[in-house]
Amino acid sequence: MPDQAKSEEIERDYLAEGGNDLDSGSRAFISIDLLHGRIRAYSTEEYAEIAPVLVGSGWHMRWPIPPVDNDRANRLLNDVADSAASLFGHSTIREEPLCVILYGGAGVSVDNINRRCADLWREHYEGRK
């Protein structure tokens, strides 16, 4: 059985200030690692079109975001950190069968993260007009 870390606050993996790391791949994501309690933003070519097994199993949850600069991505991490911590606290990892169990309250957290990511997309496209 995996050893799901539990802590009061989710760990945030920030991008370097002032950079544009999310321009390096074909897609950008915000991801929550439900096994280790981490949230990060990243871009990728490899898993842009298909979900890796950890996403497919639910051990990692991810949401697409626009290729914003690192400072904006770091603000998004801060914006959704409370929802990510709540989601992490309302989940249990299972190895057999490979899955995640989400408890009451997890859906609200997922919805909050979805809305913040959607807001970022709107801001991104409105800023391009």
C-alpha cells in the first residue's frame, strides 16, 4: 500500500520568478499529487495528448492552464492551495485496485480549482484582445 503523506498544508513547487517555463511544452497544467501532497505548474510535450498512468489512476489530478509566465503560475498555485489541501485531506490512495477514494468535500475543492483555472483562461484570452 502506498504511504500517503498527510500534513496540514500542501507543498507548493514554485517556478523560478520572472521566467516563462510554461512556454517550453505544447500544453501547460496545474497538477496535484495526492500521494505526496504537492501542487505544481508544468508544461509538457510527452503527456500533452494522453494522460500518464498516475493521472489515469487519480493519484495525480491535473487541469490545463494557458502558457502564462512563471509569476502568474505561482499566483495560481497560491490561489488554489487551500482547495488543493482540502482535496488532499479528503482523499485516500489505493494500490489494489489502483484508485483514489474521494470523500465528502472533495467535489467542492475540485470545482474551486476548475473555476480558478477557467478564470485564468478567460484572463489570458481577454488580455490578447
